[in-house]
Amino acid sequence: MEDINGTLLDQFILKGFPGSVLLHTIMFIVLLLVYIVTLAGNILIVFIVCTDYRLHSPMYMFLVCLSCLEILAISTVVPKFLVILISESQTISKVGCFVQSYLYYFVSTSDLLLLTVMSIDRCVAICLPLRYSSIMLKSICISLMIACLIPPFFTLLYPTIIIANLPFCGHVLNHFFCDSAAMLKLICVDISLIKLNTILSSIFILIGCLIITTLSYILIVITVIRMPTDKGRQKTFSTCLSHLTMLSIFFGSAIFILIRPPKEYSVETDKMVNLVST
């Protein structure tokens, strides 16, 4: 990787968040606690579901897969960010940077697809309860999980390799992790086609997932409204609250980053959105 002067670059510098040492120390403590709690919580979910045969149902299978992705996501970004906050070591190797970027977007895409599949699962469970076990077979669930993991794994690998071999005009990334948008700004050659492909792919996945999720919940709402008792409605809809919360965070942050006017929002705003969604 060479800059405009032909100097070999083997690392990037992550600027992180601006602020005083005190602010960085507070952020470090808060983020470390959140990281430990999130990591422990997801590991506990995986352990409980795997050891309790009563929980070997489609919903909990998807939940385990989601927890594993969450563990990978926070472990990809947070540890390096903690190092940046507490020390002056803001560098990351070229290979490490592209691996981090690839894993972050692979997990984000897989998360979104898996949450969409979970909305279908909830729709079948609530709208067709008597046929649920015959529709959501174990083989079907495994196939759906593979479909959420394999396509993003390969579709993101090729552009990552292409970008890694392009010439860079600098090595300072104005972000707390190796965000692809920050990296693309440093490339010396015309990358209009790469940007267009990235935007179109993101919009296609986002809109597709949004349509499927919306239709699933429309059917769920119709079914819940038709239930004879208020208690039945509340109990049924309460099973979807956590899923809806996660969907709101994912869709909200993704839509914000895609459609926000670039001149009206600072890079710091994008950093905060990425930090919250991570």
C-alpha cells in the first residue's frame, strides 16, 4: 500500500474521539463495563440454550446464532478502541485494519439478515401456531442461518480485497475503527463505481429486509387484534418487544448513515451512530 509519494504504508492511524484525558478515561471505564456485561450476557445465552434441551427450538437457535455474531462484533471493534482510549497507541496494521473492517460489515449484514429471518419465525409462530413445528423444521432453521452467513461472507470478501490493493494518499482514519467510508476517502484513484456498488448493495439489502420485516409484523398485528382477550394480545405481542427493539436500532442507524445529508452532519455524528449500533 503506497501513498501519493510512493512511501510504503503498512499501518493506519485511528483518530478515535476528540477530548481530554479525563473524558477518554470515563469513556474507557463505561465502554469496558458495557463490553464485559455484553460479552458475559451473550456467552450465558449460548451456554443456557446449548445445555437445556427444552430450549432447542427455532427461536432459541436463531438467538444463539445472533449472540455468537454479537460476540464477534464487539470483540472485533471494542478491544482496539479501548486501547486507543487508554493509551497513545492509535496505530493498526494494514492487514488488521482490513480484517476488522471486513468482520464488522460481515457481522452487521448477517445480523440484519438474521433479524429478518427471526421476524418470519415470529410471524409463523403467532399466525400459524398449529403448523409452526411442521414448517420451522430443524433443517429449515439451519438452512436459514447458513443463508444469513454465507452470502455476506463471500460478497464482502471480494470488494475488501480490491480496496486493500488500491493506492492510498494517507494513513490517518478519522474514526475509532476501520470504517470503510473513512478508508475510501484516503484512496487516490477514482472509486466512483465502488462507491455506487456499495450504496446500491446496501440499499437493496436494507429495503429487502425492511419489506419482509414490515409484512411479517403487519400479519402479526392483524392476528393479535383478532385475539379474543386483552391478556392474550399482551402476552403474544410482548414476545416480539426485544426483537422490535433490536430491529429499530439496526434499521435506524443504517437508514441514518445512508440517507443523512453529508454537509449537515459531522464525522463525529457518524462515529456516535456506529458506536451505539455496535
